[in-house]
Amino acid sequence: MGDQLPVFLGIYGVMFGLSLGYLQDRHVRLGLLVDFLPERFREILFLIVDLSVVVIGVLLSWSGYLFMQQRGGMRVSGLHGAMRDLSQLTGLDLSLFATMAPYQFALCLGGTMLALAAVLKFIERLALLHNTQSSVPEGV
């Protein structure tokens, strides 16, 4: 149990960090190439990337769901005994945590959070783009 549970819980940490990083616009990107683009084109490119990430997040969530449906019932051998002992101590049925389903659910949750973060970022960028356009004088 000592080596498997932290790895499985780490997946949740990665998924939360992934969506938070995207929401804060602190993710990895090739800034060197993007910085050479004109500002207007760069803003449009970021909007396209946001929409692409929404699609990627939905697909990640869907594939995690399918993975969970097909293999979620697989037993995690290192956690089976520990969950059985905890169930006996607490009187709660914790057998679900000895299967792969709750850890594969991290993909569903992470994909959904990533898609939501990208939607929010898209709305934010669109609002900034609109505000920038409306603040430009008409003669320019």
C-alpha cells in the first residue's frame, strides 16, 4: 500500500494542477515562437488554442470514463488487504477503493476541469479582446 496509494492520489494532484495552471495561464507553451507574432494574431491564436483545449478536455474525460467502465473493477492488489482491514475497523464498505475505478475517475474529473478552465479562459480572452477593440478610437 505504501507505494501505490501515493501514485494514485498523485494523479488527482496532477489533474487539479493541470486545470489550475491553464486557468492561470501558467502552462508550458512555446513562447519563443508566439512572441514573434503580431499581437492581434497572437490573441486569435490563443482563442483557437482555448477552443482546442476544450475539445481535448472533453475527450480526456470521455476516454477516462470509458477506461473506468471497462477496467474500473480491476483489483489493486496492494490496496485490497488494507481496504479490507479498514472496512473491518470502521464498519464502512471501502472495497471500492481497492479497485481501479476511483483512480481512473481522476481522468474524468481532470478532463472536465481542464475543459471548464479552457472555457473560462476563452471567455476571459474574448472579453479582453472586445474591450481592447472598443477602446481604440474610430479614426485609427
